[in-house]
Amino acid sequence: QVQLVESGGGLVQPGGSLRLSCAPSGSIFRIYRMGWYRQAPGKQRELVARITSAGDTNYADSVKGRFTISTDNAKNTGYLQMNSLKPEDTAVYYCNAQLTNLFEYWGQGTQVTVSS
């Protein structure tokens, strides 16, 4: 059974950095494209960043210039580098990926808390 496994969340002070990782387990299939979403308490899940199979990226306005999405084909892993974190970035972050089997999967979510 294919699962997306996330890691890298945690508690960080405002202005700090975190890097989230997401990789498929139990699968021979490669990441085709990926997105990161987040959901804060009482709010809808929103798109944070996505990257296409060609490497094109786009970002939510609220994270532009602070977050960077990338994939490492050799490791078959996607990343979300988050810098200059703000309290309003606090949320559960989910990765979403379409693999080369053309199916789409969600990660289990990882908590990011930005607080002093």
C-alpha cells in the first residue's frame, strides 16, 4: 500500500526555519508532481506551494519569498523549506503528490507551530 510519509514539523520561534519532507513508502513509483497544503484550526485547507513535473513552481501570496518547494529525484522526496516563519504560518501541513502510476496521495500531516 502506497503512503506518503511526512517529517520535519515542530515548534519554532518567529523568524526561524523548518524543512518538511515527503516521500512515498511501499512504492516503486516516482513523484510526478507535488503540492503542500496547510490547515489552521477553524480554517479551510489551503494550497501553500506546488511543483510540476517540469519543475515549475507557484506559491500562495502569503508565503512568496519565504517558502521554497523542491523535489530530489534521486531520493524520490519532496521538500518545503520554510524560512522567516510567522505565527500565522501555524497549521498542520500536508503533502499531496501524484506519482508516476498517475494516482494521487496525501500525507498524514505534520504540525508546524510558530510561537515564542
